[in-house]
Amino acid sequence: MVGKNPTGTQRMEKKNKIRLNRYLALCGLGSRRKCDELIASGAIRVNNQVITEMGVRIDPDNDIVEYYNQRVEPVEQHLYILLNKPLHTVTTASDEKKRKNVLDVVNIPERIFPVGRLDFDTTGALLLTTDGKLAYLLSHPRFGVTKIYRVLLDRRIRTIDLYHLQHGIMLEGRKTAPSKAEEIRIVDNTSLLEIELHEGRNRQIRRMFDTLNYQVKKLHRAEFAGLRVDNLKPGEWRELSEDEIRSLKNLAEKHRKDVIENPHEEQQEKD
């Protein structure tokens, strides 16, 4: 006896179904093996029916899955990208001068946006993501995210000026926070410095050196929130690892209360 061929609708329904343990893992309940244990223990219901057998498939769009009588749904999957921003690109999505932007560089279909900004003439570490909540926390001035820069000046820096960088400089009537600053190399009788900041003032690096009467010849952000671009050429990017994503989220959560208590403080970061 020849069986009937499945209809197009039946084929589509079968295609849309996934294993229950995979669905539970997507909901954040653990690994697939751990989710198998939850199923075997009787903790999972599908459409109000307890499921204990392995290999059951469900329709994630139509079936109702519960864990101890609480409905569970997949955790939204976000994208996290670290870009070594090349020279002469802007971080805004649209530019009046029609200059190339970082979204053109990454060039993926997902709608991502940069966390903070780097100006047209600055290169280096730039985080892009679809996670708006994390982007807000990391770019807020109260967050105090660690940023490490390499700065090439037009001449040798004086010891007293290095001291001022380390202890704070007055910018528009407000002193900058203390920072780590050291001369790491001498290049053709000019200073290459490494500076660590925890503030997010607009064009802060360039303005500090302008106040001290130096010209910044090159500015590169080597690190942002513990993420370095040493192994990425200008214009190259990579997705963050699970450990890196977890570390960022833990860091953001640690400072979330401070940000929430000061939600209207101006976000100015642009180096």
C-alpha cells in the first residue's frame, strides 16, 4: 500500500518543528543535556501536557511550553562585534558629507549600532551590537568603561605635562578625572603615549593635549571595556566569544544601579 504524499502545509509544519530540549536551551534553561534532565523529571509541560519522553518535537510559534507552570520563551539572540575602526570613517549611520561609515565596513544584514563613537581621524576598538540595553549602559558617562589609547604627538612631552594628564586637566571649567598616562616610545623625537581613561567627554584626548599645546598626530583606541584589537587589521572585525559577552554583561550589571540613578547625564563620548 502506497502512503499519501504529505501536503505542502504538512511539510511546512514539520519543517518548523524543533526538538523540545533545543527549545528549552534557547530559553536559557541550560545545555541540551540539562534540558533532557528537566524533561525526564516531569518539570516541562507542552500545551498543558507533561512531557517526559525524549525526542519530542514542538512548534515554537504555536505550542505553549511551561517550566514548573511558568511559560518560557527563547531568549533574544543578540549580535556583538568588535571592529578595528579604520581611518577616515564615521560612526554615525548617516553623514551629511556622505563619508564611509562603520556600518559600511562591517556590511552585514543585521541592524547593528556602535557603542559610543570614535571620530573621523581616530582608529581602533569599536563595539557594535544589536543589544540596545547593553549599548546604553556601556556608553553612559557614569559607567566609567575602561578605554586605552595610543597617542602620537608632534613633539616630546614634558614631564610636567605628563603629570597634569595623570592628575587632571581643566576642560571648560571642569577638571578631568585622574588617568594613567605614560610615554612608551620615542618616535623621531616625538612621544608615543599610552593613556587609560574612564570618562566619556567629547573628544577628550584631543582637547586635553590641545590645552597643553600639543598636536595629536595619530590617535588609536587599543582597548574598550577589556576588548583589544591587537590581532585585527584596520577594517577587520570579529564576533565576541561567549566568555567576552558574559564578561561585558557582568560589567554592565555591576554599574547598572549608578546609571539608572543618573539617567539624564549627557552622553558625550567621541574620541
